[in-house]
Amino acid sequence: MADLLGDLRRTHHLNQLTAADKGKEVVLMGWVQRRRDHGGVIFVDLRDREGITQVVFNPETDAKMHEKAHTIRSEYVIAVKGMVDERPDGMINKNLFTGEIEINVQELKILNEAETPPFLIEDRVETSESIRLKNRHLDLRRPSIQKNIIKRHKAGFAARKYLNDNGFLDIETPFLTKSTPEGARDYLVPSRLHQGNFYALPQSPQLFKQLLMIAGFDRYYQIVKCFRDEDLRADRQPEFTQIDLEMSFVGEEDVMSMAEGLVKTVFKEVLDMDIKTPFHRMDYSEAMDRYGLDKPDLRFGLELVNLSEILKNTGFKVFADTLKKGGLVKALNAKGCASFSRKDIDDLTSFAAIYGAKGLAWIKVKEDGEWQSPITKFFSDEERESMKNALSMEPGDIVFFVADSPSVTNDTLGNLRNHLGAKLGLVDNNRYEFLWVTRFPMFEWDEDEKRYQALHHPFTAPLESDYDKIDKSPLEVRSRAYDMVLNGSEIGGGSIRIHQPEIQEKVFSILGMEREDYEEKFGFLVDALKSGAPPHGGLAFGFDRLVMILCQEESIRDVMAFPKTQKGTCLLTNAPSKASFAQMQELGLKTAVKEAKEKEEE
């Protein structure tokens, strides 16, 4: 078959030529962005991933070629040969790098025609996300999406180079592995050779990277796909990418310092931005007290104030009953927002209900200093004065209160704080505020299952100073975990791991695992720890989320080439799809269900 290109070979991409190239003969190839016919002369904006160059078809140059150019439509793939010329005065496009030049075409080849696309291939496209994802191959042609994917490549390249330069080894870990509880549902893969048994796709390489440290590889990294079968949202996908790293003979500061250097390198490479290190550190308890969330956005104020001590003897029954049950009463002052209407307050109350709050109390401070609210009559003069000082209440302010369990109170006001920060325009989207949140609780109590659970994962080491609390007061034990937070998003998390087998077995016991149970699930890890494990720790960055922030996008779907919808489907390929009866029979799925049921009945 003859080469469709003939003797044409591309000489430049479409964001490369300038007035300095005037007089050069060039060959360009790409997609037709748009075609314009001006008095017989045809202008075509030719596009590739780098940019756009204007090419010109003049009937005086070649009448047949000019006639052929009349057939060109948007998204046709063409090749042209021609001469670089400067644009006439008044025709320069300052918005394009190539805006000073155009190509006077001497030869045209139409490499492929194209049907009319379902939406315009440009940045400000007005169509639904479902149509875009159904036609993702076209959506990926849009310059904004291509820039995001290119930034993703640059971020990954910078991370690899940084880790390579710092002595890390890129080591692959298995995708088909054992199902272990790590916080979310596993994706299971049935085994044909071992019918009734299943592999699991990894939620993270956690256990394998610990084994690599025990094996003596000292520094490991991987930019790796992970899988979690969980409910999705704008910053979650069922398959996602981590920059995963682990180090031996280290403490928290060693890992955090290495991670800061990586982020600093990525920001410099992708955004040409110098970020300051070291990042601010904040204990989990302080983050929850001041911001209600363990990933606070430090770009604005609106800090929460705990009023539980001030109101411990209050006559306001709602607050008093909450405090007697061990709950919290906290508030935030929306400075200068006393002008909020009743509808505004009702909308905020509905927002608070999303996080479990039974109500949202409020007090407005009028211009004369008087308080306006249905609840003011319940407070004593002493309580009013103390609240005024604690909340810095001034004329024109409105204060919002939540009284509930500590988790509901913090979650509600923490998210309300973020909501008001955006609503009131307090967030500077060009500012990057990094933070380490440290010393998380080791355990949390699961009221439904009536047992302790690991707040991070069961391989996180407790603080040595809290060892004596593990048996008698598990909820008071702090862990050696740390999260990197950027602008209110957790972009990385990790911990120093348990490297002593007796501590690991103790943690399994606190989590309600019988020896038989944890030996079946994690026996290989415990055995490895007994073979001489070095102190080790690491961290995993949510790479998609990091790139989303670098690109200032609101959804990680806009920084992934082929994402799933919020329902976990791929509209492009129609996955997931049904398997044939023959496939299911070959995998013994009916047998697996029967065996699992019989085991439960035993």
C-alpha cells in the first residue's frame, strides 16, 4: 500500500514558527480547527497538541489545490507544504504564539475526513459531561484538556527524576494479590485455575512496599494504579494513581522532608513556582479544634471557637443537654455578614443538615450592638460577655452555632466554614497553603460494629510515649501518621510503620482480630517482621488530586485521560459490561457463590 503522505514529512509542530522563520519551506500536519473563506482566499486554523498555525490557500497559487481546500471541514486531518510568510499589517493575532505568521500553501493532502463532531473542539464547550465522556477521544482534543494531560506528564516526570536522584528504586508490585481489609471494598478477580478463589486488585501497595523494606531495598517508589470500590465524587475514581514511596531507617521528619522536596520540585517544573519549605505542622487535635476538619484550608480565617466551657451551665436547654451527653458546642463568626437574609440562613441550615446537624443556631449583631436571635434570651449576661470576647463579635457580624456530638459538630462547622469561604470570596485560588497534619488518633470506635478500627490502617505505628495506653485507653493512643494538606485537600498521607511483630500483633488484637484471623490475612507480614525488619515509613501522594490542583480544575476527571463517571462507568467503552455464560462457567462463579454460602452457614 502506498504511503499516503508521499514524500511529505512533518518539519514543525503548530506552535513553533515565528517571524524569524520567514521564507522557510515547511511541512505541517494536524486537525482543522476552523475554515474561513474571505473573498476567494481560504484561511484554515490548523491544530495539534502544541497549538495553532494559520495556513492560507490562494487560488492564484494553485487553482486545483484551492478547489480541493473548499472541501475541508472541521476536524479533517490534513498535511500542507508551503512557505512561511509574515501576516499583513492589522492581521496579527497577539493571542497566538504563531500569530505573526501564516503559511502560503503550495501542496495539500487530505489524510482523513471527519464527521461533524457532537460538540465544538474548543475550551469553552457547552455540552454535558456525559456527552464529553462518551466521545472522550474528541474531548481529549480540546486544548485545555490536552494542557492538563501534558502537565500531568510533566509532574510525573519531575517526581520520577527527583526520586531517582535521591536514591529511590522504581520497583513494581503485583496487581493480582490477596484481599485484605484496608478501609474500602476490594475489586475481586476470579481465578480460572483455582475456581472458587479470588485475587484482589490492590487498594495500595502497602504490604508489598513494607516487604521491600524488610528485604533491604532501603528506598522504593512507584507511580502506580490503585483500586477501591467505593462511592465516588469529584476527587475520587475507582482506579486512581499514587506516587508511592517508602524509606528505611527513618522517622517522621525524614519522610516529610523528602516529600516536601518532591512537591517543591513538581511545582517548580510544572508551574515554575517556588514554594517555601518546610511546611507548617499541626497536630490533629489542633486542626479539629480550630477548623473542625483534619484537612483545613489555611487560605482564609473563619476559625471555629469551642464554647463548651463557657456554656457548661447555660439555661439554653438544647446546648445544656448536648454538653451533658459529652457533646460539643462550637461556633464561627461570619464577620460583616449580618445582612444575610432569612433565605440565606435557611439555605445554610439545609447545608448543615447534610453533615448530620439537627439545626443551625445563629445570632446577628445589629449596628447598635444589640443581639438579634430567637436564642439570645436564654443566655446570662456573663455568658453573653464571654461569647462576645471569645468570638470577637462586633456590629454587622453573624455567628453560627452547632451543638451535637463532637464528630457531627466538627464535621458540620468545618464544612460550613469551607462553604462560607467560597461563598464570601475569601479564597484566593492563586495561593497555595501547605500543611502537615500529624499525630492522628490511632483508633476510632465503630458504633455499628461495636469494635475499634484503625483510623489510617493497621500497620501504622503508635507513638512510643503512648504504648502504655494501648490496652487500657485505645482511643487516647496517638499514631505516627501524617497527612500533607494543600488548600483544604489531602494530597498525601503516610506514617511510620510498625516494625516490631509483637506491636503489630497487639494492634491486630485491639482491632478485634483473633490470631487465626490475622494469621490468615496477614501471616506473611508478621512472619516477615520476625525476620528482622528495619524501622521504616513512607507516604503516598494522590497523584490525580495533586494534578487537579496544579491545573486548577474542580474534578479529577479533567486530568485523567479516560476517567469513569461518578457511577463508576466508562461511557466510551460501555464498561462494566456483562460477561458471557461461557466465561462465568469457566471461572466457576456459581461454585464460588455456593461455597461462600456454605462456609457462612457453618
